[in-house]
Amino acid sequence: MTRSSYIRWALGVVVGLVVFMVLIVGVMSGMKSWHRYQKRADANNQVTLYNIQIRQQTQRVEIAKQQAEIRKQNAVGIREAQDEIAATLTPLYVQFEMTEALKAIATSGSNNSVVYLPSGAGGIPLVSTLDPQKVTNPDK
């Protein structure tokens, strides 16, 4: 090998090492900036996710408020219906309904153990259910 080829070869190796070192440093600095970029992108994504979660929670709160308002309106309607029933429900009407129920039981034929005794205030029957076995044989 001649001296000039040896110098060229050594110079090529040195230039190759310098280029290799520059590439290594460039890649490392590029990775650092890419890593910073990725961290920023992740942080921006996290902010977006938090904003979405905040909107979802706000919607859940609105839904809960609407459901509470629905329950309140149902309660108001039930209270008004009960007030209307209480205002129109008289003792005579209750006695009439009881008499109709007693007639239905008497004509059904399936309930023979109910005895009606028309005694009480205003002729309201007292209701007593008796076991037919105890009526015919009180010792049992």
C-alpha cells in the first residue's frame, strides 16, 4: 500500500467517523425534540379528554336535575289527585261502596265463611270471617 492510499484510507475513516458522530448527535437531538413534541401532544390530548369529561359530567348533572323535576311533578300530581279524592269522598259514598262490595261477595257463591251483622253506627255491618269448622265444632 502506498503512502497516499494509506492517507486516503485514514482520511476516509476519519471522515466516516465524523459523519457517523454527526448522525448520532443529530438523531439524539432529533429524538429529544420528538420526545418533547410527543409530550406536548399527549398533554394536549389529555386536556381534550378532560374537556370531554367535563361536558359529559355537565350533561349528567342536567339529566339528574330533569329526573328530579319529573319526580317532583309526579308527586304534585299525586297530591292533587289525593286532595280531589279526599274532598269528594263522603262517608255515605264509602258506605255505598262497602254495601256494593258486600253484595258482590254474597252473590259470588265462592265465599261462604263471611258473616254480616248489620249492627253499628248508621247500620254499617260489622264484618267477621269465621272458620266453618269452628262454627260447627267449637272444640277444634
